[in-house]
Amino acid sequence: MSELPYPDRVPDPNNEELPADPWNPLVVSRGGSPVAVRWSQGLWLHAVALAGNDQHCSILLADGRTTQLPRASVVAIPTRPVFQVGHEVMARWRNAAMFPGTLTAIGDMGHTVAWHDGDVPMPVPLGSLTFLEWCQTTEPAVGPPPGSAAKLELKPPVVPVPEIVPGAWVAIRGRNCYWIASVEAAVDGGFNVRFTDGARATVPDSDVFPMPEGNVFEVGDEVLALWKGGSLYPGTITEESHEGYTVAWHDGDMPLVVKPGTLTYLFWVLEGTQ
């Protein structure tokens, strides 16, 4: 948590003294305003509300899809300058993903967020962050309730661990999520990588996992696979075809066909490659 003094007052999300502000997603939906969506247990997404009632909200996701989600999974995003230095917030990072942090400055470039996981602070514009306090009582839109899923029994892959070389695609362990990236160079203790949004970073060996090339996976394999926007999520392969592998996501989202070279073994990610 932040060492900064926390402001005394966070607005009530149902405050009727501020009728012009989208404190409540039901009000937000009337104007197509931004919202924060708790998509799964560890994933928050920035989206736009389209319509709503007491039970559900229809939203537009960053990838162009529209979907209807439970009201309890959607949090309004203020569009007026109501934040103060020291406020704990849920803010947009990259690829529409949102993460918790603390406001350390407010200026012309936006609201500077010091991320709780220690990543480099960055300015976030108004309309891309909300109060963390408002997010505390939400429920995941997809997937089982926290703690209800049985623990996976992962088996070591029979294929050898491929060498990570420049030009190869890899899985990167990051901020409560995993991302796909291409390796640009090996450096002492890690790799220089480039993400799909063009961002570059130096990542330690322990957070980089190889992605086998070719058709090495089988039905039933537990994998970490490319979803959308460069993010990777765990799932189980249920079918193999000339188009790729059909992955049933562990959080219950709609299965997708994932191309070879954009997934890796979940065992390597959770248990290591040694």
C-alpha cells in the first residue's frame, strides 16, 4: 500500500449530489461512458458501457466485442477531476488491462500512478482510472468463484525444453498476468523483449518461458495460450485441427482456436523448465 497520506474522502458511488457524474454504472450506461470490468479473478479490463439495468450491463470491449455482464462485475469510472494525490486507484496500464496503484502526482500529462506491484510509474488520463475502494466488493464476470476450482495435477511435458533465441516468441510473467513477446537479445540474467504493443523491456530469466514451435501439443494438455491483446491465459486443449488448437479457458470464457507457436505448457510456467 501507499506511504502517502490517504485523502479523507472517497465519493460514494451512489452519491445523488453528483447526478451529472457516472458514479453508478447504471448512469454510465446512458451515455456510453468508460467503466472498469472485473473480467476474471485476477484480470480487470477498461471498457465502455452501452446499456444497463439492475442486474446486467452491456459493454463494449477494447477488441470490438460487445457482451452483457453482471452488474456486480462493473465499476463506474469518473470523468470529472475528482481524484487527489494519495488515492488508491484501479488504472489502465496497457492493452486495456487495469491494475491497482497509488496516485503520486496530477498534472497536464494525466494522473501519475505508482503501481502496487512495483512497476515503473506512468501517467494515466482521466477516464482511465477509478477508485480502488469501489472495486473491493465486485465479483468476477467469468470463471468459478474464488477458491472453488480444484487444483490442477500437471504432468511434465515429454518434449524437450526449446532454447530461447533472438526472434523466438516467449511467454512473459508480468503484472498478475502473462504476455506474449518476441526476444530481441539475450542479456546477462535475462532477455530484451518486445511486446505486441511495441513496448520493450528487459525481463529476468525466471519470468521468461519458451513457446515450442510446430504441432507438439495434444488434446488434454494444460497450456498457457494467447487470448487477445497480447495476453496469455491458462486453459486445456480440447481439439486439434489444421487451424490450430481449441483451448477451453480455465476461467470459463468462450473457447478459442490458438495458432501453433502462441502457447506453452502450463507445467513449465508453474513448475519451471529445469
